[in-house]
Amino acid sequence: MKQGRGLTGRLKRIAKLSAPPSGLLANRALELRNLNERARVKALSFVRVPQPKVYGAIGDLEVRMAGNRADILQAQRLRYEVFYEELSAKPNPVASMRRLDQDSYDAVCDHLLVVDTSPEPHGRERWAHRRRPRVVGTYRLLRQEIAERTLGFYSQAEYDIAPLVRAKSPHYRFVELGRSCVLKPYRSKRSVELLWHGLWTYVREHKVDVMIGCASFEGTDPAAHAMALSYLHHYAMAPVDWRCTAHAPLHQKMDLIEKDKIDLKQALKAMPPLIKGYLRLGAFVGDGAVIDRQFGTTDVLVILPVEKIDPRYFEHFGAPSELRSRIAVGD
């Protein structure tokens, strides 16, 4: 990372493009505004230089890191299309006008992308042999050392994760996962595998020990997800030494159904695919759900220590000691 004054002006420009969150619970919005101020005052002494690395490809789909502002804009446009147009998120006027999902964290995070590099199928751009590669999937990644120097972790607004990070960080390095989405026509096994390959390569590359972040159920009524939330509470709750709890004003009970009355098959069928995928890998969840009214979701905190990942997945995605993706270009 380079030292210098360049980021100050850069973040001022981003601040103008980014509207503060609208529609969230008041305490979250206030906290995020305070974090934005911290970013301007405390942590603007370094510049994040994007690394446009390609981690692998399957057919015409490629997984790589965002390498410039244009890449990040494409990711923000995709997030808007999925969260605001397809799902139930409520845009503020600026987001609605620009059709971009933006916030201050975009400036300090890494952005993992799945990109469709295929030729334009309908010939709409006959003046060009190939259309511009389109971002069709993304993950937003925030490493602990960067979070501590800038805005902190995004999840801290909903869950009290600071004690866990403080207790584990002498021996564990954290990365926060967020804003995960895939464009609807691309929600296939191939796209999801590419995201996982890219994420796992990134984790190994940066010697990350713990992945953490919020995952969501659609809708703001926990009772509508009673079976799945109760399953998470009774069968996937993090052990005490890994547990984080939702902040008291936001905490929603997850044990809505008694353990002996849970239909395991029904609970897993009702589980969002992303959360189900984390559970298969070996993830835990935090204590309590949180309603995010801006995004129209019920959130749970996912905690995935690398040491807890089921070893059978290493046969496909690569062992922790491997740094190169098993689908790396040129293999």
C-alpha cells in the first residue's frame, strides 16, 4: 500500500457519489455516519491500490479481483439490480437516480468479481467484435488490518463482533464477507463455484483464518422463517468462544420453535442457498437475528474459521497450503 495524500481527494469524490444509508434503523445510520467521519479524519493516510488478479475461469466465466473504478461501478450496478430491483431493498433518492448500490465501504474493500467474457450474443454492438466483459457476480471483502485502519467491520453495526476479534486476533486473521450476489440468469453451479474458488484463493493468499459476515433471509418478519431460524439456533449456534451476539436493541429471537419440534428436512429446504452453503463448509451462526429494513432482510451472523472447514471440500477447491487456484488460467 502506498502512502500519500491521494486518498483524501479520492474519498471526498466518493463521499459525493455515496449517499448515507436510508431506511435503516436509526442507530445503525448514525453509527455509519460516524464511521464515515472517522474515515475522513483518521484513516486517510494510505491508498488502496486494486490488484487486478485473475483467479480462474470456467468456459466464458472468469473470476478475478476488481482492478479499477470501472470494475467497482459494474459491481455496484449489479448489486443495485439484484438488491433493489429484484429483491426488496429500498433505495434512497441518489441510489435510485444513479442505479448504483454504493456506500463508503466500497472505497476500502476488495471486490471479487465473476465476469462474463463471452461475445455479445445478440449483435447489438456490431461495431465491436466483443462486448465489454460484464460483471455477473460479486463478493465484497474487507480484511481485518484494513478495517482497523479505516471504517471497522460493517457487521459491527448489527453484531457485537469486536470482543471476538479482539480475543482471537493474536492468533487469527479475519476477513469480512459482504454484498454477495449473482445475476439471476447466472445462478448456476458454475457461477457459484467460481465465486467460491476465487474467495478460497483470496483467503489463502492473504493467510486469512476466519471468514465472518452477515447473510440474509428475504423479508423482515422472522416468524416467516421460524423453522430455519430455529434450526440455526439449536443446531448451528457458535460455541461460546466463537459466539457474537446481536446488539440488544436489534436482537431478534431465533429459537421460535422448540428443538424437538423442528422438521430437519423442512428447515434445510427453507434455508437460503448461501447460508446452507456456509453450514456445509462448517460455519457457525451468532446469537440472534437482526432486521435490516433498508434491504428488506432478516440477517444472521455467519462465522467460519478455516480450521473448521470440512476437509472433503479441499479435494475440489484446494488444500489450505495451496496458494494457486485449481481453476487458474493456464492450468
